[in-house]
Amino acid sequence: MAHEFIEHLLEDHKAQRRLGAQLRTTKDPQQREELRQEFWEELYPHMIGEEASLFAYMESAGGEAKEEALKAVQEHHVAKMVLRELMDLDVEGDTFMAKAYVLDELNRHHMEEEEETHFPMLQRMAQKEKLDELFEQYEEAEEEVED
Ligand SMILES: [Fe+2]
Ligand SMILES: [Fe+2]
């Protein structure tokens, strides 16, 4: 069983996959409006939290962990840009579905890398106490966004 921090991140990913799948297929404008809000609330604080915790830690460790963290943060950067654009988009317009599709695809690719590379790497690097501390940092950063 993975540390509760990792379990928490995996649960978040599940919600992102579910919402992303709904968002990119729904045609109803009202539903699009609600789903993109839910997707924002699920994805944005999650990224900020990861950056303040596991990726900051991996970056400070140097070497391969740092390289991986820097790439992941750039992927977050792209996801945030597309997410912000989606939030400003007309829910009845032709582009909505295409942008939701691209956002969902890039986020799925990113989550796969985290699950296959970054989380296992983190678990090799960090002991339980460190993971507890990172989980706290994650939650603090997430809460700051939500305030
Ligand atoms: Fe991420
Ligand atoms: Fe993630």
C-alpha cells in the first residue's frame, strides 16, 4: 500500500479522468459550464499542490529527479494555459469540444507519467516522515488556491 499522500494524488487523478471524459463529450452548454468548473476545481489546485510539494522536493534533489520535475512543471504550465482558455471559451462554440479534448489528452499523458515515473521515484527517494511533510505542503498550497 502506497503512502497516503500518493493514494490521495491517485484519487485526484481518478476524478480528473472521469471529469475529463465527460467534459470532452458533453454537448449540452449548461453541463459544459458545470463540468468545466468542476474540472478547474479538481485540476488547478492539484497542480499547484504538486508543484509546492513533490516537484519542489524532486527539483531540490538534483539529477534525474530534478530533470523529471522540471519537465512535469512545464507540462503543468501548458495545462494551465489551455485550462484558462477553456474557462474563457463560449460553451456553445465549435472550439469548446476540441479544446476540452486536447486538455484532457495532455492531462492524461501527464498523469500517466506521474503514476509510472514520478510517484515511484518519489517513493524510492523519500521516507515516511518526508512523505508526511510533503503531503502537508501539498494540502497547504492547495488550500491557498481555494481561498
Ligand atoms: Fe501533475
Ligand atoms: Fe497529478
